[in-house]
Amino acid sequence: MSTVKAWAALEANAKLQPFTYEMSALTAEEVEVEVDHCGLCHTDLSFIKNEWGIINFPLVAGHEITGRIVALGEVAKTKGLKIGQVVGVGWNKETCQHCNPCLEGAAHLCSSLQATIFGHHGGFADRLKVHWLWAIPLPEGIKSEDAGPLLCAGITVFSPLIEFGVRPTDRVGVFGIGGLGHLALQFCRAWGAEVTAFSSTATKYEENKRLGAHHVVSSRDTAQWAELKGTFNLLIVTVAVPLDWDKVLAMLAPKGRLHIVGIINEPIPVSVMALLVPQAAISSSPSGARSSYQKMLAFAALHDIKPMVEHFPMSKINEAIAHLESGKANYRVILDADF
């Protein structure tokens, strides 16, 4: 047993406080990581507020972690990992390695997946443990201090490009140019697609283009969408608010796909005819396969894709949370461990 220093919410919607807990001994397949940096994600805020009513407190959130390996279990030592190696840890903490999804290479869909911050303490701490599979080595060219959002937002928007065989000749639209969307623009542009940003902030249109958009359209003025009817092979929705779904679906090309990665709480009304006639599809996905993380990081390093981030010392975590909640973050917030 060893003592971990952390920042925790002791009850729902409370300010985070210094907190310590005893970490159990390392098992054979686990890796202990000393946290250097941890991104602050909207999902962390949802957990702190217990918006879904499923969280047990005290809660140490944080699932966009980069740090250095400080200990390896006996099995983990045989998996190509080394003491001192810089790794990232995202949403997934442990998977069983023997269910069908795991055996098929989709461990992120494991039937007994353990999430980094659901039922466990996460990265708002000086250390944490994770199964060796999910201690993901950072390749050369990826800076540890800025990489955290790639392990959540990055993999979430990159994975569909692999999963659905997006081609360089495809037209891709991205709804919501925030924490996820600003990375989606970069990935889709580097992938070779023709990229359209659907943005609610006119003052950021030029920035959207610098991030990779060939075209920028208002996400609020649906009249502009009529000219785009039947044109998109893929529409990625990163927002967490309802849209005019009939008009969104009308923009899909034959065999086009609407892919939703934003957590929208309201049901989505869908007309079967809107899908049947163009043979369109609606889908969604969480994070990505373990192999996709490796590909995403390598692709980001090759094409110099990086999140736009603001840094706060972890000791100012409540200020960082207030900054994110105010909508002022441009585009992601990273906490630098200073225990």
C-alpha cells in the first residue's frame, strides 16, 4: 500500500479539495504511472456534478493523463514497457482480454471494461495504476505536456475515419468546433477529405479554416444547409445539444453516415424514409480500439496535429474548472501536476 495525493470532489457538485488515499499493491499486469499532466474534460465535470446519478464519492476524476512509468508488474514487464517511459492513459483502465470484442481487437467495447474514473480514482492525482494494455506509449513528436486531449477527444474523432473507411475524396462535415471539433478538423484535413466546419461562432470562422476547414457554415442558420443537400459522405456531430435532425440527414450523400460523438441526452427523432432512400446510416462510438490509439498518435505526430490548450497548475484546479464552465477555454484545459 502507498499513499496517493489527489484532488477530489467529496460530494456532488462540490469544489475539489486535497485528498489522499491508499493505493493497493501493484498486480502482475498493472503499470504504475506518475502523473505529469492531466486534461480537464467536460465528462469530468459531468461526473463531479453527478449529472447521471451514477457516481460514488469521493471522486478523483481525470482521464486524459500523461506521465512516466515508475513501476511494472511481473507480466507488464514483458509487454515492451520500461521504467521511465512516457505514456498516456485515457478513458479505459482495464479490459478482460478474453471476451469476443477483446479477441476481435475492439477491447474498448469489452464486456467488463473498467473505466479510469468510474469506480476508480483517476488522474487528478500524483499517481495511478492501469492495466499494461492501456498504458499507451507516446511516440516521438508528441509532447507529453499537450497530449492529454488526444487520448479522449482525439481518439473519439479519429476512430470513425478508420472504422468507416473514410476516403481522401470524401466530403466530411463537423458540427461543433470545440474541444472535439477543433481536432476533428485537423484530422479530417490531413486525411485528405474536403472538410466543412459547422460553427456557431462567426468570429472563429477564420480560425476554423486555419484548423483545416475548407468551408465554414453556420450551425444555427439552417437556411444555409439547403445548398448542401445530398453532399456529405460523413457528418460528425460533436455537440451535446439537439439539432434539426431532418435537415442534418438531408445533407447526407447516398450511403452517407451521420456519426454522433457528442453526448446528447434527448432522443433523436428519425424518419425511416430519410435513411432508406439514400441508404444512409446513423451511428455513434466511444473512444476507439487500442490499435487505433497507436495509429492516431502516429498520425498526429506525422502531420503535426495537436490540441490547442491552456495550462493551469493542478493546485488551481477549481479555477480551471470555472474557466472551462464559463466557456472561455480555447479549446482544452490541461492541469500540470504540482503536488
